[in-house]
Amino acid sequence: NMYPDQAQAINALSLADVLHAAERSGCKIFVLISTLGVYGNPKHFPTNEMHPKLPIEAYAESKAMAEDILLNFQSKHIQKCIIVRPFNTFGPGQNLSLLIPSLIREAVLSHTVKVRNLDSSRDFIYVDDVVRGMYACADKASDGDIINLGSGVETSIVKLIETLGVALGKKLNVEVANASSSYPQVQRSQADTKKARSILEWHPRVSLLEGLRLTIDANDASPQRV
């Protein structure tokens, strides 16, 4: 979002080069990792893959452009081009500026976490489930398929903080800054996962609570504890 030209260059304009390289290498299956952000602020929940693309920020716009490039690519050798739209992925190794890593860092060090507001909600999905879904897409999806990977559950920020408290075994207080974000953000997300469940026979295995515990444990074991 801070570097729209760079997002477009990396996510969209470079894709043609990657596709031509895949073509030359004899690649048979190409899976593009897109984002829930292409839906923008959804008009219905849960949000299925038929929802129009209405991105509201630069990163999502670049991913929407990449989807169009992929679906219009004419290939002699690539047999399947598939688009995956992960929802709010979390897990070990994320940038500390993101919501869940920042909350964990504060919650580990004190009993108070700070948030800009409590009005938004997210469909959180653990990284291992997303990776399984990507492999399942390559294996079971068809050419041109677009598939959501999410939990199918809309979780409020309040519920997220409550669950984080359970994971840490402590009662967390919330301090609301009432500050607006410096760039546009989607307020709500909830994936319709019927297509993934039907076509891929995939469903999330890791609950939000278990995912938070796994993320906390991984951070505790790492040299740079959050």
C-alpha cells in the first residue's frame, strides 16, 4: 500500500515473465496466490468467488491485475492455471507490524493490548491450512478455477483478543486508540468455502485458538521473541 508502483511491478507486470519462464521449463500447473483483497468491501457474507472484484487499495489492485493476466495467458504447455484467494493468513514468521503478531508481542509483555478500533472483523486462517489448500488446488482444481481459502468464520477483534488471552492464560485489557489507518482497509471478511470443500475436499484443521498457540510457541522458540 505504501509503494503502489512496486506492488504493481512485482505482483502484476512481472507475471508475464514468470509465465513465459514456466512455459519454457515445461511447467504443467500454475497456481497464482491472490488475495481476499480483490473483493474490496464485500457486498455479501460469506463472500464467494463470484463476487465482483472491487479492490480498494494498491496491493489488492495489483493482485486483481495479475489474475486477469493469468486468465488471459495463452499457453501451449501449461495445462492448468488456478487462482487461490487466501483470507487473513497468520502464523509464525509474520511481520510484526501486522495485527496478530503485534497483539501477541504486546500480550506477552503485558496485560494490555492496543488497537486502532474494535469495529472490524476478519476471517483468520492458519498458514498450514493455506499451504495444504494450495497443494490441493494443484492436485484437484481445474484450469481457470478460482478458489477461496478461509476458515469461513468471521471473527471480531474483540473475540480475537479474548481468544489470545485464553491462549496465553491471562485476562487481557484493551486500549482503543480511535485512530484511523493511513491507508484503506477492508472492514469485514468471511470466506465462502463451499468450493474448496467440494472441489478440493479441503477444510481448515487448525482452529484460531490452536493457531495462536502454535504461533506463540514458535515465537518463544525463536531467537527473536516477539
